[in-house]
Amino acid sequence: MFLFAFLFIIINVKKLRMEDLNVLKRFAVKGYRNFEDELVLDLSQHGKYDFNKDLIRSGLINKGIIYGKNGSGKSNLGRALFDIEKNLGVQNSINYFAKDTNPTFASLNGNQDVFFSYTFQFDNDEIVYEYTKKDMFYVSSEVLKINGKDVLVYRGDKDNIKLGFEGTEHLSFELMTDGASALLFLFKTFKFGPDSPVSKLFEFVKRMLWFRCLNRGNEFEGHGSAKDIGDRIIEENKLQDFQNFLREAGLNYQLIVVPQIDPATGKSVKRIFAKFKNGQVPFYSIFSTGTQALELFYYWSLNFSQYTFVFIDEFDAFYHYELSAAVVKQLNKKSNFQSFVTTHNTTLMNNELMRPDCLFIIEDNKISNVAERTSKELREGHNLEKIYRSRGFDAK
């Protein structure tokens, strides 16, 4: 009986660990914006370091910082990664490039369709989803593979789509709109169980988040909503938590909620004010761009438990270097989602916060971690920033 109970516990612990594995393993894109040739981000390429082991999850890189010169493609990489959301029906966005009236999508140096390839690891299943697009919203081909087997093949002819799912033998794509995703149409018309790799793919994509805070305010795409930041903090009774968050970042404000009359509607609303010895003022009237960016990070952090993949573009454009490190530490503590940030801040390039295989450089249509960019054996005591500045990680 004791042996049976012990085996039962071991089996269920392993099961829980496996169920927790839902990650992006590899991404490739070709012909997109400045990526004329194929660019590959392989998150299975990691070293055997004995420090910061929690940045690697089940053999895959879980946290990363991306460097690169201006115009190298850091932002475009994030945009390309999140193209999958448009294919699979995730439309939440605000102030994002998808709302441009005439966005540049394909590389201006080529004339082929743009190619995207995603490899995911969901429990014991490897899912490969590849597609090509003529423009941002026109899918010209799709292939879905589960554990190496083609289960959906679409080559632009909706009357000749090949499926490998039991029960789909007589499924018709006649009502599918030209240029739409065959996979999305299939998901909406055929009932997949919650444990199906297809359901897990859609759930993963639904919980991806891209955001940044530059001079245009809150820009995001993916999981979330465009609710006013202050309204959400008040409605969810997070004011004290937000104040503590700011204090940990070195910003000491006494925040209060003050009823106001909205001049546009004449209705009573609640606003966040900062209280001082001689009075109180609207908090948003006195905070800096750095504080605004920090508030945005706090806003999205309220949902950290729900995300699968987070990409923050130019995350510390307005941060002091110490604050940048504090934000990276916050992200690194959250193992339930993969996170990648772009920056020019080389003070973060160290083994206290990160490790060599989690620091990426994008250059000349290629991206690789710094451990791959040198023949030197990188150790915990090495000054990675110094090596980088002395061009020790220039592509060989």
C-alpha cells in the first residue's frame, strides 16, 4: 500500500510538471520588413551554466534580453513574433502598427510572400505552425504539424485542404473567406477538446502580450484591455499596492483617491492624487515619463499570472539603470511565462541578473546569444558588458 501511494504521488508530480510546460521553442521569419533572409530565434540553444538556472525552463530559454544597434530589427522581431495573433483571431491592440493605414509588412528588397514558423512545446507534444502571407491580413499557405505529422496543409486552394484529425474527413471550407487562416476556420468549426494540442496552441497565443511605453503612451497587442490605468488601480483596490511598488522603485508618494467631476460628461469619477504637506494634485500632472513607463509596467504586471509569453519593446527607455535592473529581476521571478525585452542598456549585460545564453544580439539579419558569439568559455566571473563594448561578441 505504501509503495502504491508513493508511486501515485511521483506520477502525479511528474504529470503536474509536464502540464506546466507550454512554451515557444523556436521562431523563424523570412521576408518581413528588414529580415530579407531567414532569421531564426532558437530557444533550445542554451549552455550548461551553474548560475541563474531558473532562467532556463525544461531545457528552453525562458527569459532573455535582446540587444542590437539602431535599425537592427529588435522591434521588428517583436512585431514578427506576434503576427501569429492576427492569424488566430487575437485582435486586442491599441496604438500598434497593425492600425497603420498602409503598414510596411514585407521586405522591400524581395517579392516573395512573408514566411513565419513557430515551434511550440506543449507537454509531450511538439507543434510546428508555419504559414506564408501576401500582406498583413492575407494568408496564402499554412502547415500545422503535431509531433512531426502533417495535420493541416493549406496551399491557397480551400477546396483542397488536407487534414489529419479524426472526424474531419467531410469538413468543408467552402465558407472560409479568401486570405483567411484555414487553422482558425477549422478551430471555429470543429470541436477540439481542451487537452488537444490545437486548443493549447490557441490558448497560448491568446495569452501572449506585447507592449511598450514611448512618447505615444500605452501601446500593446495581445492579452489585455485598454482600460484606463488609474481606473483599474482604483477599481481593483490596488492603490496601496501601487504605492508600495513605486516606493520599492525609489519613488515615495502618498497616493489618495479623490472624487472629481468629469467636465466632458458631468458625472462623478474617481482619480488618483498625490498628497503633499501643503495640498494635493492629480498624480498624472506631476509624474515623469519614467514614472509613466513604470506605471504601465505595474498595470500589465497585475496579470502576470495569466500570460504565456511577454515581449516588452524598449522596456527601459525612460528608466534609471538601477530601475532597469529591478524590473528585470521582477520579470525573472515569474517562471510561468517566457519574457523578452529589448534595450540598449549594457549595464544589464551581467551574470548577476542574467547568463550568457539569455543575452541576445541581433545583427545582419541574425540573432544569437552571446555564448554562441565567442569561442571563449564564458564563466560567472566574466565582465560581459566589458567584453561586449570591446567588440568581443562581434559575429565571427
